Amino acid sequence: MREGRLISWRLVLGFAAGLAMAGPVQAQTDYPKRSVNVVVPTGPGGATDTTARSVAETLSKVLGQTFVVENQPGAQGLVAMSSFTDATPDGYTLLLMASSQSVLPAFYELPYDPIEDITPIARLTIAPVLLMVNKDFPAGTVEEFVTYAKAHPDEITYGYQGGPPQLAAATFASVAGFEALGVPFNASAQAMTELIAGRVTYLMMTAEQAKAQVDGGTLKALGTAGSQRAKTFPDVPTLEELGYPTYGTGWFGLVGPKGLPQEIVDKLWTTLQETYIGKEPQQALAAKGLEPANDGPDSFRAIIADEIERWQAIAGKLGIEKKKP
């Protein structure tokens, strides 16, 4: 009889312990219970904001809570990153991270760890970067551009806002062997305006930004940075295949703060796989020049780490010294 009671109590205690362990997991599967902020490190408009709003709209419809896009522009994304890394890791503050954030460690001594202080969830879009010139520029190919640039060493300038396009523009000049002066702008739209007006020689900009201007005939796309041609510009060769290896591919993905529970990561990643990746929202962005990506938490983390290392190496070769933000 006593042995039977002992077995019964063991069963009761085991069942209670199981409930205690299951409680937090069950609570996490109820996420989200209220609205979620999606921080964007740029102002409204542009590829980062466009991707964020596409993702937020999908998650809002599927998960039944509003995902609110919160634009926090400033200092090439440092403003948003600095505030985001201090957020509570409860899933109610996420970040639409751009590849430009992986460039920041090449320029600045950051007040946060760019890898350890985030929790990658999914890389969702890729933004090919193009070499662009004014429609009246006396060169229709990359080879002609390089010949012209070498013949006019004191005249060549490139505009930039920062991030991959800046380093891609500088790298192209370096590997092609011509001199070029970088001209900074507060926004990529300003740089584009100056290129259209002919006040800067060339820009490296995303296919999404360039598509309307190329289609309208105001700009010419000569080459693509990276190893693959842009799907929206299949006839534009890569700089690499022409003998000028220049990395500069942009991308956008969703991340959480450090310590984001795995249950929330899994739920968001699974939801995106089922309702976003390969579906109409992502396809709509592809038509604008933002190519689809399908990288989960682990592969996205590896991509971020690889890019940080790559950009720091490129910055070192270009003689760029880190500074305090």
C-alpha cells in the first residue's frame, strides 16, 4: 500500500513539474499579445522602409496584432541600432536590418557588438548594386568609363550616403586604377539628383532605386557590383566578369535584440516561410528590383558575420580609419 502511495505522489509531482516547464513555452506560443514595433534605420521611402512595410503588413494580417513601422533615421543607422540594442528582448521590438548596418563596424568604434547584440530571424530581400552614370556621360560601357576616368584624373567624382554603395564606389575606382573623389550626401535621393544633373560622375545604387530612372532614360546602368547580375537588369554585366571585382550587394532582413527567446524566433521564421517567402508580398518587391532571399536565423547570422569581416577588410585596404560615432 505504501509503495502504491509513493508511486502516486511521484506521478503527481512529475505532472506538476511538467506543467511548470510547459508554462513558459505555452506563453511564448501566444506571441504576440499586443502591437509590435519594427524599427527602421532610415526615413520613409527607400528599399529598407519598403521592405519593412511589406513584412509588417504580412505579419499583422497573419498574427492578428499590428506590426508598427517606426522610422529612426540618423547617422547612417547608428541612431536606430544604438536604441534597438537596448530594447527588452520580448519580441515587441524588432529591427528591419539593412546591409549598411554590417558596414558600420568598418567606419566606427561601435558602442554595441554588431553580432552578439542582435538575434537574426530572416534575411528577406537582396538589393543588387549598380554602377550608374548620367544619360549624357560619354561612355556606354564599363571599359569606356574606365578609359575616360583615367584620361580625366581630376574630374571624376562619386556620390554616396554611406554603406555598401560608398565602399563599392571606392573599391571600383581602386581596382580599375583611376582617381575619384567621394562626395557625401545626407540621402541617396540627393545623390541621385546630383547625378541626373551631371554634378557627380557616377553612383553605386541599388537596382530598386535605379530602375525608374533607367527605364525613363535619365540614367545609364553600366555594371553590377557582386558576382551575379541583377534579375531586373539581366543584360547589365557584373564588374567582376569584366575584370573589376567589386563587392556591393545590399540586403534587408528581420532581427530581434540579444536574448530573444527561441520560441519567438521560431514562430516568426515559420510564419514568414509560410506566408511571405515566395508569396505575393515578396514577389511584389521583386518586380521593383528587390530580389527575394530565404535565409533563416543561422544562415542569416553567418551572412552578417561574413559581411562585417569583408567590409572591414575592404575599408582597411582603402585606408579608412575607424572613428567614434
